[in-house]
Amino acid sequence: MSAVALRVEDLPHYIYDDYAQWEGKWEILEGIPYAMTPAPVVKHQWLCAKITSQLDALLENCHKCEVLLPVDWQITEDTVVQPDILVVCGENIDGAKLEKAPVIIFEVLSPATSRKDRGIKYRLYENAGVKYYCIVDPETGSVEVYVMQKEKYREANEFNDGYIFFDLGPCQIQFDFKKIFKKFKGEYR
């Protein structure tokens, strides 16, 4: 018996309407479903909480920008993502999903998501015009910050402490990376 080669065009191709009917946590990237399991580990959740609380405090007086935890962002008909942490400015966030690019996205890496976050999501976020893409690596205690310039990302820097200035349009904030890693600092040195 001979093996039959599987072709991409033979695979199912899903869109948002399919996705909206599914139970559980999923993303679809260019029509391909990705299960969002297992649940993130404690260090991942702790880092997300620290990033979110700092962003929330920094944006307290900005009435146009909001910090959100994973929500559906429909990039195209066949691509829906749920970034770990995102900042949206001027977007109507009362609906079931976002349709406009966030200004900042933080993704906290895990063994299950590292390749996707550094590969396809990097490309998707760049093509969608996300101004700042921050990849947090819990294993090294560092953050790679990519900044949109002329429709392409350039790596601004890799941080494990220090500050970065985010220009969000309606407001500007100075984010302190030292604050998000201080609990685990001994593990990184």
C-alpha cells in the first residue's frame, strides 16, 4: 500500500464563524486551529499579572487607551488571536471581538507557544500594524521589544531591567521592566 501525500489544500480551512461556535480556548491562524491548552503555568500567569497591573497604573489617566487580557482579535476572516496582554487605543471595546490592531502586544512565551509567538504571530502582528510587540521569555528573564518602523519591525532592544518609552498616540508611558522580573530575579542571574 502506498502512502498518500497530504496537501495543504486538502486540510480544512476555518473562519471566524466556525471559530465562534467552538467550545474551549482556541486561536485560528490563517485558517488553521490551535488549541490554547494546557493552561499557562504559575510563572506565566504571575508575569502577565505584573505587566497588566503596571500598564493599568500607567494608563490610569488616559481615557483613550485600555489594557486587556486575552480577548478575540479578528485580524482577517480566517485569523483570530488572543494575545496574553494588549493595549488598545480609541477602539470600541464593548463588542465580542476587536477588529482594529492593538498598539502594544505582550506575549509571554511557554514551551507550547514559543515557536508560534516568535514565528507566525510575529509576522501577523507586523503585517497588521501593531506598533510594539513585546516577547517575554520567563526562562531568561528578558523581553524582546519590536517597534514598527516603515511597516516593518526593528528590534528596539532586549530588556531584563530598565525602561522603555511607549508612544501610544493619545498618551506616552514609561514602562519599567525591572518591576516585572523582580520576584524571580535570583533565577535569572
